Amino acid sequence: KEYLSKIYMLNEERNKILLQEAIELSKVLKKNKIKFKFIKGVDYIFNNIHKVIGERMIGDIDFLIKKNEISKIKHLLRENNYVSAFELKLWETKHLPRFTNPKKLFAIEPHSNVLRLKKNKYISTKKILNGDESDKFDNLLDICILNYQINDYGYLRKSYSYKTIYDMFMIIEKMGVEKLNINKNKYYKSFFITTNILGLTNFKIHLNIF
């Protein structure tokens, strides 16, 4: 118990730094008139998805931008002492190589897409960037579930992640279960079939998932 308490306190302090660094980054982006949206773990922090700030471990700061802003972002990050060891890309990817700053704790990953390129129809960059407050939790849930199911190959491998499932429960608690569409697409259906099998949920799912 004492060991877990120490881990929590360390992560709490770490996430406080993450929050501050994300705020500083947002000021730079806004000053330079770049439209952006934080996604994944850092977005959970800003939206108070988890009950306490130290509950969720987060590896880096992910944010979404328009594809035509990529060159501007690279230049802006270099101006603010962010560097990347992997500038050369042989093919198009959903995000730029990770950028780090020697004076910052967290690396950052600018995304032009949330999902792998052939799956972009399931989460539109435009929809996320232009979404209003009423779309917030729906977008959070899409990214939570589809990032695991598609980017992490959960659907292909028929695997599951307790971290993703826990995040899902926290988002639904904020969103309201009455707004949940478990039959939205085949990835949602497969995800909730798995949580049903694990005994964590008991949803009625239309089984034509393929």
C-alpha cells in the first residue's frame, strides 16, 4: 500500500507538470494562430475525466492540427527549443516524429490525423477541431476506443486493454450512458462484445460486426 501511494504521489506531481507544460504550449500555439486540440491523456486531464489528477499515467502531450499547418508547426517548435531526432519520413504517418525540449519533462506529438491513414473516416480531424462543447465527450470516447482498436490493433488481435476500458468507463460517467452508441461501427461493437465477455458490461449488441 505504501509503495502504491508513493507511485501515485510521483505521478500526481508529474501530471501537474504535464498540465503546466500543456498550458504553456497552448499559449504558443494560440499566439501563432494555429488551430489545435489536445487529445488522449492530456485531454483527459483538462476535462477532469479521472477523479484525481494523479490517477492516470501519461507518456507525452498529443495534440491535433490541420495538415496544412505541419510546416508551420515544425518551424514554431524549433523556435521554442523543441527538437526531433527523426525528421526524415519515408511515408505519411498520422503524427510528426516526437519532439523534445531539454528544459521540459514531456515530449510532444503533433498529429494531423488521430487514426492510421486508411481509417480516417472513423474520426475526422475537421470534426475534432471544429467540434463544440456538445461534441466533447463523444469525441473523447471515439479517440479512446478507436485509438486502441485501430492504432493499437486491438480489433485485429481481438485483444483488450484494461487502461482503455477504465478510461472508457470514466468518459461514459461524464458523458452519460444514455448518450452511448455501442453500435456506432464495427470497432465499437467488437470493443463492447469484449467488455461483455469480460463481465464488465452487459450491453445488447447487433452482431453483424464484419
